[in-house]
Amino acid sequence: MALGETEIPTLAAWAGGPERFRALFDAFYAAVPDHPVLAPVFAGMNPRHAEHVAAFVTEVFGGPKAYTEAGGSHAAMIGHHLGRHLTEEQRRAWVSLMLDTADAVGLPADPEFRAAFVGYLEWGTRLAVINSAPGVEAPTDDPPMPVWGWGPPGGPWLG
Ligand code: HEM
């Protein structure tokens, strides 16, 4: 059966589920202390940081809602970036290390998945920088969790 005749998988399912994102973020944050630009940014990191970010991204990509079921929210995530004064150099370094790590842990490399993945990384990291700027305050409302889909390609590579 062609994929078009069946259900389109979520990005989270296509990537390999929560375990694959946990492997991605574990590997990413294991590399951070050796990174000249990123090490100081994450020097005081919560020991469960990788687990929390993996749960957040898995949920955004349509996977299990472990982040919000544990009491997290988009507002809470935004709150973690407030006042950190992140720079474009740091954002670029984060994205670049994430792309290297995606290859290292074997995230799907098909054009459709990677286009959606990179689109989210660009969006999410730019928002993190904006929210970290001097003077930005915590949201007073309760913004919904972002939901990321396949975008214009509409589904995974079928060969
Ligand atoms: C798609 C992009 C991003 C997502 C989804 C994300 C998500 C998160 C989440 C969920 C937390 C809270 C973690 C916890 O509860 O332990 C967090 C904290 C944090 N994020 Fe981000 N983030 C992103 C981009 C960035 C970037 C680009 C930087 C810096 C270059 C950054 C720096 C930090 C820092 C320093 C913390 C606090 C770490 C700690 O003290 O534990 N984030 N982020």
C-alpha cells in the first residue's frame, strides 16, 4: 500500500519516537561541555535538562505529551530563556551542533523530514533568542504548545 493511502505518520513517529529524541538530546548535551561557544551557556544546566528538552520537542512533533503531563507548558519553556541574553552566535552554534548530532544518532535523513526538522530548529531557536532579550517578560496568558507538522512536502520521502 502506498503511504498516500494510509495515515501520514507524525514527525515524532517517523523519527523513531520518544527514545530517539532522548538519544538525540542526550548526545547533544553530552557534547556541549566541550563546545567553545555553548559550554558557558549551559554551565549551570539542570541535570535533567536533556530529558526535559527531548520531551518538549517530542510533544511538539506530535508524540506523547510527556512534557505537559509532567506539568510543563509553552509558557514554562519560554520562562527558562528569559533574561539569558542569548546571541546569534550562540543560536547558530546550537543549530549547527544539533544538525551534527542528528546525523550522529541517525535521525531520518530524508529531505522531507529534515526540511521539517530544520524549519522547527530555526523557528524555535530564534524564538528562544527573542525571549531571552533584555526586558522581555514572562507571558501573562497560557500560550498553547507549538505543533509542528510536515509542512509543504506533506509527508515522508517514499523513494
Ligand atoms: C528549538 C529550540 C529550543 C527548545 C525546544 C528549547 C527548550 C528548552 C526547555 C524545554 C528548557 C527547560 C529545560 C528544563 O526544564 O530543564 C530550556 C532551557 C534552557 N535553554 Fe532552551 N530551547 C531551545 C533553544 C535554546 C537555545 C538556542 C539556547 C542557547 C543557545 C537555549 C538555552 C537554554 C538554557 C541556557 C536553558 C536553561 C538550562 C538550565 O538551566 O537547566 N535554548 N530550553
